[in-house]
Amino acid sequence: MSHLIIQDLHKSFGDLRALQGVDMVVEKGEFFVLLGPSAAGKTTTLRMVCGIERADQGRVVFDGEDVTGAEVRGRDMAMVFQTFALYPHMTIFDNLAYPLRQSGMAKADVVQRVNEVAEMLRLGHTLARKPGTASGGEQQRVAIGRALVRRPSLLLLDEPLTNLDAKLRFDTRAEFKRLHRELGMTIVYATPDELEALSMGQRIALLRGGRIVQTGTPDELYTKPQDTYVAGMVGSPKVNLIPAIRRGADDAPLVEMPFGAVQNGPWADALKPFPVGSELIFGFRPHDVAPATDTGGDDGDGGGTMRIAAKVHLIEPLGDVVILDLTAGETQLKMVLPEEQAIRYSVGDDVPVNLRVENSFLFARETGTAIC
Amino acid sequence: MFGKRKERGLREAGWGQTLFAGAIGLIYFFPVLWIIMTAFKTRTDALATPPKFIFTPTLDNFVSVFWRVSQQGNEAISTGFGLYFFNSVFVAASGVLLALIIGTLAAYGFSRYPLKGNDTYLFVILTTRMLPPIIVIIPIFLMFRLTGMSGSYYGVILLYAAFNLPFSIWMMKSFFDELSGDVEDAARLDGSSERGVFFRICLPQLKAGLAATAVFALILTWNEFLFALLLTGSDTRTVPVAMARTIGGELGVDWGLLAAIITLFLIPVFGVTYLLQNHLLRGVTFGTIKK
Ligand SMILES: Nc1ncnc2c1ncn2[C@@H]1O[C@H](COP(=O)(O)OP(=O)(O)OP(=O)(O)O)[C@@H](O)[C@H]1O
Ligand SMILES: [Mg+2]
């Protein structure tokens, strides 16, 4: 059964249309990520799910029950607020105990539960203090702990890792995954960070300007982006997007770019109806570009790869991989190589590269939507 | 250069600065100090020219606040000031408390559940305080006569509550506005009732604001003269009114007595302000300092 269904959710703040028809379905026990840039409407969506914001239009169905206009209290869900929203006048212990006490849990059980959570989040030493005296990272962990402590069946997380340092972020990420596995909670996780989304989400909904652009598994978003925005948002380093023109015969389309033409991509059939001269955008991942030197001339087997004559323009080492910024004529493109391969190149070198056409994307330039 | 400035800013004040600040403080405090000194002077010392700074203190003035000698000269008769002090405390405390309770509830409503035209309502509430009291006193006096509230405790208490309400609402509303709405939403999600949100989440965060509002309202009420003069009776008379009645008579103004009354009258306000001063400072600067 679907645990959470959101249908056609609209919300305006005065003239500002924050949500313009959000639809999503979250399955029971799923780790669902709401990915979107700042002001996309992530927080607004989560607030409507828990009922603290009223929808202008649309429905929220939780556990098979329409909760659109229902009371906030008593929902079997907890939220980690982006602003933490800790109770400033209570000690951290009381903050963590608050949801349990509200549910009328026995004193001894409260103490035990709070201590468990505090230990897990390494908050033991802070329990007697007020949140105002805790560090940003500690405050964030208190917020997380307060949401986890009553083991809700749905956990809403609004950018819960932003204030943690790298190591703690890594640990907490693993902790969320473990909790998700062990407690079987459904998690809706809002983040602007694409890496976080790809590494944690079982499914991702990409939100932009109050609309969901695409929903799918990380793999689907990566390999079948529905438009240039998704292609650009998912994947690092960023996808290469090259302006192109449709050429060739009606039933044998050709995509012409400044540095050459390609055909027979996965988009070839869908491109046929487009008139010759249509403006397109050709996209490919930096991971799908490789130096052509070793393979020599054996790329003649029918359009599997495309040869591009490029020059190294810039080298960005990123630890074990290196991004090479290349220029092919006037056009810039990126290639990712393992470090041991990349050390062979220096700025200004000529590098013939092969592009794997089978993994490429094609978009209509005007609308940005995928042709496939 | 920047570093030096910062260092200067952090340094403790030197002796010169301390003396200077002390001198300014003394100038402000001098009238109060003079009154307190006068309270301990005999009639001749009080009227002496040039004014006396060194004198033998006496408690006579304080005794005569409460008792005077009877015409026969052998009995001590109560002046009624014990009652007047009680009245002042009782009326001011009740009026302020009532204003604080109603004001806080109203402010929460205005802040969290704004009506259509919220600002207009708030403005209208404030307009009642824009007129000088002398203008509204006559209709109020007549209303009190008509309803029989003249001279009763509850009449003055209600009036003082009404008198403090606009200010309490405005002040408390600004404090509520400063609170993070997310915190309240979190409490609701954590299972709190609306009542719990107000009493357990909002109010405890506003202790400082409540204290500040209470002290300001208390000072205004404590010193209020005009309404008290016209609306209290002999049993419910407050100290400012009773004090005014000691002026005049065949002996002229008894400065020592008056100073003694004022000195006693200052003690409760001093006390309350002192007790709440930490809260008070936080209340006044509320929101200007990021927590
Ligand atoms: N209470 C409000 N009043 C007015 N505008 C609001 C309110 N809440 C949100 N908005 C607006 O709605 C839009 C969506 O906001 P939202 O907080 O949902 O974004 P977000 O995706 O969470 O962004 P971020 O990553 O920065 O937190 C923004 O343009 C924001 O300014
Ligand atoms: Mg947000």
C-alpha cells in the first residue's frame, strides 16, 4: 500500500506561487528524496504533509486516509525542521523527551528511550544543557533525535545534514540508512544536494519552481533525464550540453554539432518526425567520454562511438578522479578520467576522444524536453 | 588599526570614565536622593537655607505617616496610610495582573491568528490611549456613578486593567511575533494541544517579555493620580491621592512628611524592578540579540 499520496498540491503566498500542482506517491518503507534547489518548495511540501500548512488545492493521503484538512496532532509522523525548531527554554533532555511525554509514556521508559537516542547521536554530554549553548551540529542532532525518539512510521527530514561536518554527515547518512532498514520507517528526505539524493534515495522526485519535474530511481534520473534541467541537476561533474541542429534525410536523421555529426543514438527513431533544421541540444555525461588513443581506429562498428578532436584546456584534480576540460573547436566539454590515466595529459595537449553515443541524450532546444 | 579599536572596545572602563559615569548617574539620581534625605530630617532641617547635607537623622516623619497625636494630646490616631498603602498595592497589582492576562491572550491571538484588518484593530486599540486622560475622565466618572462602581475596588481595578491593556497587547504582540513559528509547529507535531503550545512552549520563552511589560505597566499604574482622585472613595484611596491631601492645611506643606511618604512609596517599585531587572533588560533588548 502506498504510505503517502500527494495529489495536485497547490499553495500560494500572496502572489508567489510556491507549489503549482505537486504529485507524488511514496511507498511504505521507502526512502524517498525530494531534490530541488533553494525556493523550489521542498519545505512547503513537507509542511503540508504534516498539516502545519494548509493547501490551497489538492489532497494529502496518509496511510489510506485523507488528512488534507486534519489536525496536526496525532499524526504518526515526525519532522526534522530545517531551522531545527528546538524548544529553547527546555534542556536538551527535555527536548528529546517532549514527544514521548506528550504521548503519555511512563517516566522510566522515557528516560531509557532518550538515553538510547542520545547515545546513538552522541549527545550524552549535552543533555543537561539548553539548546542555545549547543553547537550547530549538536543542535541538528537534537532535532534529529527528537524526531526519531518516538519512532514514527513516517519521518520527514528537511535538509537534516547541512550543519554537520563532513565526517558526521557521512556517519549520520549511514545512520539514516540503518534506521530506515531496521525500523522500516518511511522517509521523505528534502535536500538540495544531488549527491545526498543519489546516495540515499531509493526514489527521487526532482522539484523545480513548485512543480515536480521527474520522479524515478537514481538510475532512471541519471540515464533517462526528461529534460535538460534534470540532466544538469543529476550527476557530477555536470552533463555536457551542446547546441545541435537536425540534419540528414527524413528517415535517417543526423545530429550536427560544431565538431561533427552523429547518428544512431537511442533517440534516433524519436528524432525522425522533427523537420530538418530543428534546433536541438545534445547531451552526454563526462563519464561517457574516453581518450581514443589506445583503441586506435577500431571504432568503425556502426556509430557506437563518435570521435572528437579535442584539446586539453584545464585540469581539475578531484582526488582519485580528474576532470579534464576540453575544447573541440569553439565548444567546451568535460571528461572524467581516473587519476592514473589523467597524469599523461597536460594543458594544451591534443587528445582525440571517443564519445559513447548509446548513452547520449537529445533535447528540443526550445522546451528542453527529452527526445526519446 | 582595526585590531586596536576592537581591543579598546573590550577593555574595561578606566577610572576617569567610571567617575564621569558616576557623576552623571548622581545628577539623575539626585532628586530622589534629596527626597530620601528630607524624609529623615526634622522640620527645621528640611527648610534650612542653605540646604543641609549633614544632619542628625530622625524617624519622626515616618512615624507621623501612620499616626498623629489626637487633639487631646494623649492618644495616637491612625492616619489611614496603612490602608492607603495596601490599596495602592492591591489595586495596582490586580490591575496589572488582569491587563497582563488579557493582554497576553489577546496578543497571542493578534500575532498567531490575524483577523482581516488586523492592523486596524491594533491601531484602534491604541487610539484609546491617544487622548489625554483628562478628556475621558468625565464620561468615565459619570459611568462609574451610574453603575455604582465609584469608590469600589473592582471599579478602579477594572479601569486600571483597561488603562494598561493597549500597551500590554502591543508589547506582548511584538514579543510573540519574535518567536519562531517552527517551534510551535514542532510542538504540535510532537503531540501538543493548542493549550500546551501556548502555556508550555510560548509563555516560558516570554518570561523576559512578561516581566518587562509588567514592570512598565506597574510603574504607570502605581503613580496614576487623576483617575484615582476622582474614582476612589475614602476606603479605596491610593497613596498618590492621599499624599496630595496632606498638602495644605494650617501648617502649609509638611515636606518631611511628604518625603517620608514618597520614600515608602518608592520601596515596592524599587523592589519589583530590582527583582525583575535581569528579565527586564532581556525583555527590552528582546529580538535585537540573536540567540
Ligand atoms: N510563509 C511564507 N510566506 C511567504 N512566502 C513563503 C512562505 N513560505 C515559503 N515561501 C516561499 O515559497 C517558496 C518555496 O519555499 P520553500 O521554503 O518551500 O523552499 P525550499 O525548497 O524549502 O528552499 P530551501 O532549500 O532554501 O529551504 C519560496 O519562494 C519562499 O520564499
Ligand atoms: Mg526549505
